[in-house]
Amino acid sequence: MTEIRLNDAPSWTYLLREFYEIYRYLPSGGSAHIRAHQRSVREAISRVMSANTLLHLHDGIGKPVTAHFQRALDEGRRERHADMIRSIDAIRHHLVWQYGYEKVPRGLKDKYAYAELCSPSGPVLSTEVILGLVLFAPGCTYPAHAHDGITESYICLSGAVSENHQGVYAPGSLIFNPPNQHHRITVSDREPALMAYAWIGPSEKLINQKMVFSRP
């Protein structure tokens, strides 16, 4: 592991700026709750950058689903947030992909993984916000789950997904999940889906968050 300050890693600074900008300009759809969440994410990112926080860099670790990562990046470059895709590509060799569950449902190991970018455990250290990426293989069904005390948003960067079978979210869309709301994600059969996500909540919830799959 290499420990440096954020200002000494321009590629990570650019990536945080892209997160800030996408949460600044992406429409809220007239929702006061979504608008407040977007503002909270931006303010947390601003504080992380102003503090020149620590950055813990590791060699990247892949999962089976990361075989689809290049395709997801290539598709994302066609979208209006191509600058964010380029910033992700610049730090991809430091991404530590993981599952986040002690027991992963059968079949999900090959079709899902996430990589944190900013969190209490790094790479960019923060106890105010968690930012990351989640990658789904084509045809993935991500089981219903909820986050205790955490407000969550996904931004679709490439591919297309549906949450709780209520509409299709294409690149540039934002999905908003209030605390404790159960949500289930399904992915297009033809293409992988790459999502950016942000979690906002009390520091103790962000540090000790555990997710549990539920059954209907």
C-alpha cells in the first residue's frame, strides 16, 4: 500500500471533481429529496478535497465480472459523461473489486462486484460519504436489499438497468433510494452496466454498514 495526500494524485482529484460535477448538473426531476441528497454529496466531496485527505493506494484486484469492465467503459465513452469515464479509466489499475457480503448468493459471484473510491476504508479516506462503482454483467439480477440509515443514489454510466421493475434507467439516469428502502436491480441481457454510487449517512453507519439480502 502507498499512502499519499490527495493533492499529490491528480488523477484521483480529477475523478472527485467529475463526481462533484455530475451531482451538480444532473437534474433532480423536481424532487426536493433528490436535490438535497445531491447537495449533500457535493458538500461532502468539497470537504474531502479541501482537507487534502489521505489516499491509500493498492494494486488492483479483479473479480470475474471485471472481464466486462472494458466493454462498459467503451460504451460509457459514447455518453455525455465521457469525461468521468476517462477519469475512471485513469485509476482503474488501483481499483479493488469486492462483493461486500459474507455469503454471496449463488450465481452472483460471476455477475457483480463493486469498488470503493472514497470511504472510511479508502482509497480516498472520508467518514462523511462513500463513493464507488458497481459493475453488473449482462443478465444480472441483484437481489433485494436495503441500507440501514444510508441514503443511496446510483448514476448509470453505461448499459441499462431496472430497479424493482419500475422503469428503465439508461446512461445519465439517477436512481434514488432513501434509507431502509428495499431495492432489486435487473440488468439488460445484451450489455454490462456500470454505475457510480454515493452513500450519505451518519459516520457510524458508513463505517459499520452491513447489507443483508431479503426474500419476498
